[in-house]
Amino acid sequence: MAENNRAAGRAGAAADAGDVPAKTARAPLTWRDLYRALAAWAPDLTPDGWWGIADPYERAWGTVLVQNTAWTNAKRALEGLRARGLTAPDALEVADRAAVEKAIRPAGYYRQKAATLRRLAAFLRRTPLEQPCDAASVEALRRALLAIKGVGEETADTLLLYVFRLPAFIGDAYTRRLAERLWGRPFAYGEVRRAVLAEGFAVDELALFHALIVEFGKDVCRKNAPRCAGCPLAAACQLAGRVGARR
Ligand code: SF4
């Protein structure tokens, strides 16, 4: 879902993110500060453009297919489902197991993923995409998604945010790595999720925020060789220029 927007990140890399507060004890970076800085870094990025898929059910299948593989492989598997007319929940739920496995083979783990897709399809067939957005209802839906075998926290939160369009956030590896470097300490999945949601972002902002973090993590704050020189967050980052030296 990300590769078609890497140009947006590169184009925005030189953008002025001047409202990032410097790291001081009195003015710690907030998630809102981070959101603003990343939005300035890639001003043309949109959640829909980042996904490259408008259909909510195709997004749901993509969320499962991308587990433990690259998006390019998940996309090929999704094309396999499309070619066999298996992208609607009612079609996928009752599809022949072997046919689903064959369609999604490029994504790897195809037996487990085919079973998860069929279970998720059954769930989505009986669950309207329009859902109440109060906190208790969202939490109940999250628990129901997590009860589906093969759906973990990252998958459930991605489904909530990009399929149901509800307030949710994904504390994935990109987000935790960036947070660790910016704030100088480790973050757990749930801590990231709760901290971002506590700052009162709108759903559209949350959807863009995650896309921005992923693209920034691929282009600038990379796992092994972050581009700290010229990074728009360097002034606020606890580990600017020190990631290689530290590990
Ligand atoms: S300064 Fe370096 S480590 Fe810090 S956010 Fe930027 S790229 Fe990542």
C-alpha cells in the first residue's frame, strides 16, 4: 500500500517542518507535533492515495495478506482474488478453500491466510461497515475482530481505521521505532495506541498519520541507516545521529 507514495515522501523531504519544538524538558514533543511535522514533510500524501485501493473489503483482505510479507506480494495475491471474483465477503466466505489458497499464494503463509480471509469474510458479511463511533462501541468491535483467529492487534486496528473508518491507531514497528528514537525510550504497542488516541485526533487525521509514519520510516527514519542529516525531526529527536553508534 505504500510504494506508490514514496515519491510524495521524497518530494516533501525538504519541506519546512518548522513547528517541531526542540527537545527540552519544558516543551516535550507531542504526537500532535509529530503529526504536523510529518504532514509538512509529505503534504501531498492522502490515506486513499497511500492505499491505492478504494474498496473497503479489498482493503480488509489486503490487511490480512500483508501480514509477514511486503505489500507488493500482498497486492499480487489480491489481484489473484480479483481475477477469480472473490473480493466480495459473501463470495469469499463460501469459496473453495483450494481456490483461495491458489489465488493468494504470492503472499506466503497461504493456508493460514486463506483460512483467516474466510473467517474475516464471514464476519464482514454480517457486520455493516457503518458502525457507531463512541469509544465503548469501537472497543467492542475491536474485541470482536481480535476474536477472529488470525487477526492480531495490528490487523484489527488497521481494519477499524481503514475499513470501518473508526478512531483507532496502529502501534506497528514503524511507529514504535520512530517513537523510541524521538523520545529516547522503548514503546509498547498499546502505549502508542492509547497515547495517540488520547490526543483527540479525527479519524481522517489518524488515517493520514499512520500512512505518514510508514512512509517516513521507509524513506528517512529507516531501521538500519536513518537519514538524520536533514531530517525534519532532528531538532526534537533524542537519538538524532546516534542510531548507528548506539547499536
Ligand atoms: S533524527 Fe534520525 S533517528 Fe531521529 S527521527 Fe530523524 S531520521 Fe529518525
